[in-house]
Amino acid sequence: MQRTYTVDRHAIPAHMDVGRIRRDFPVLGKKIEGKPPIYFDNACQTLRPRQVIEAVSEYYESFPACAGRSVHKLATEVSLRCDDVRAKAAAFFGADDPSEIAFMKNTTEGLNTVIMGLPWRKGDEVVTTDYEHNSVHVPVLRARDSFQLKHRTIKSGDDVTFDLSAFEEGMSRKVRLVAVCLTSNVTGCTIPAKEVVDIAHSYGAKVLLDAAQAAPSMGIDVRRLGVDFLAASAHKMLGPSGVGLFYARSGSVGDLPPVMCGGHGVVDTTYDSYKLLPPPERFETGLQNYSGIIGTGAALDYLSSIGMDEVRDHEIALNSRITRALRGVDGVELLGPSDPNLRSGIFSFNVRGLSPHDVAMILDNSRNIMMRSGMHCCHPLFHALGIEGCARASVYIYNTPQEADLFSESVEGLAEGFKGRKR
């Protein structure tokens, strides 16, 4: 029997009932060293609600078998559940057909599948931004060296926002692929995706979107965008770790090979030949993370029951509150545009006189404020900016105005305490 895992809709008014949502997240009800956790590391990984935890446990307790192989009842139940999640993922992203969605282990696997799998020709060009996550940047460099490609990076604006004019100027008929992050994991800024796709297609290029940071925070309609490929990770959108969602438009996938080959991904083999299954099965070689896939279905249900517009509005409201409180505070340096409406739920910053790691460790030890620090897998950007990284606070659906205020007060206190100090 198929199950749907949602927030109690009777408890959700026109605006999100954060108190009700928080009760679904067990870790938020616990105290760590005598204080409740303030989890502001959501851009790295979100927390999981009980609905997801229960869905994962249900697999192990009720039908802990393999899908797509055996024909007994337990295996059949797993297959049906996975098919159901595939259909939910297709609906969540607006895909034409569930067969356009493949389950992978993370965003990175989906990105590598396209970047390393396209039928490149010597002299082809690939275009990225200058603030890509290493999961795009490193495979592009590898493909450049392996296939003798030209890599073109589009310089962003002074506030590290996407420059559409520079992008169009950087396009040519030699560009085979545009591989860009839909939303930056450093600044939270989102590119004008429809315009990017339309421009790229006008030059005959395909478009791959890294949606790891966008999928948890905004509605994505792949049909409206016309994008060819998209990759996201369940662990950033309330789901289990170890599950990636890979979209490949049926008209774009062609003979794209999988990153790995082996069991389940083939129709037949002989001693000297093999024939791959069509998508999505060709991309799902080997035993899958069935409990994680089923938990991902519960996460998609949960987010859908809230509504992605509500999710985004809540993130921006909290980011606006933090920005207002810290704007103009001497010693607090914001990375990215000043307008919080352009930064979704991400507030990246530095405190003069402290390293990013110092900031994160002090806030963790003093207030249980848990956040990220460093270069956020985006090394070239920070090298270009001439800084060693930044501290990054990222909010989500269960974070409250009170937590935002405590964070702001704590950062202001740090800036005041280390005023005048140089590193």
C-alpha cells in the first residue's frame, strides 16, 4: 500500500506554522550541553522530519528486499514503492514522464554523468560561472583534459551575481554544454534560468543545472525552463543522505552512458558485448539505496504539503530579519548582494579580526548556533576574491525569528568584541 507523508494540513494556515513543523523534527526537541540546538547549516544538509525517519524504518521493518530483481512479494513491494517515488519526483520537478528521473547517490553523480558522458569532440567548449561548486568545476576540468575541450568561465558581477550579458557574450557555436549552478551555495543567488536556457539553446548547446541548493528552496519546473539535465540531492531537502535525483529530458539524453556499468543496468551481455537498458535504469547500476529512495518520497510529500512558495518566503523573511539587524554593523562584511531577496536563505559573511572557522566555533561553543565555515567547495571563487573563505548561516522551514535574532545579536557581539583587531 502506498503512503503519503505530509504535515498535518489542518495545522498549516496561510502562513507556515513553524511551531507545528518543529515538532516533526526530533533533534530540535533535544538539548545539547544544556541548550537547544540552533541549526543554521541547512545549505549543507537539512534535518529530517519523523515522517522521513518512519519511511526509512518501514523499509527495514516491513519489506527489506531488492527491487527489480526477484519476483516475490517483498521485492515487488519495494519495486512499487520506488516507482511511486519516481513519479513523485517527476511531479515535483515538472518532468513530462517519470522515466526522465533516475536515482543516484547524490548531485555529484548526476553532474559527472553528463559532464563526462557527453559525446565530446576535440575543440568543443563548455561554459560555467566563476563561482561553481567543485562538483561542477572539477569534472569540467577533468573533461577538458580528457577530451581536449575549451573551458570558458563567465565572470560574475562585483556582488557575485550572475551577469546575463557577459554570459551571452561568452557563447558561441562551439559551446556544447552550459553547466551552471541554479542557486549559489555561497551567496544564495539564483540565475535567470529560463533566459540562460533559451540563450544556450539558440547556440545549439545543452544545459545542465546543478540544483542542489535550489531544489530545497524554490519550485522548479523543468518543462517551463526547457533544461536538458538537472541534478539535486535528497539530503538537502529533508531526505536521507545517499540519494540523488537526476533529471534527463527524453529528447536530450541520447546515448548518454552511465558513470558505472554492471548489474541491473543492462539488457543482456555476452562474453564480448553488452547492451545497456534505456534511461532511467541504465543510470541505476548496482544495488540501490532503497530505504533512502523511499525516505525521499516522504521528504517530497512533506515539502509539497507545505508548498515551495511558502518555503522560499519563510527563508527570505528570516534572511531579511538577519540582514536588517547586521547591516551597517562595523566589522561584519557580507558576501554577495545586499538585498536579502536575492540570497534566499543564505547569509554568508566574515567578521573582521576573526577567521571564518573562529566565527563558527565561537558561535557553536557559546550559543549552540551550528553553521558552516570555509570555502564551501567553491575554492576558485575565494581565491579570486583573495579571502580564505567565509562563515555561512543558512535557514530553513523550522528556523524561527527568535533564532534569527539570537544569531544576529551573537554576531554583532563578536564584531564589537574584536573591533580593531587585525589578522
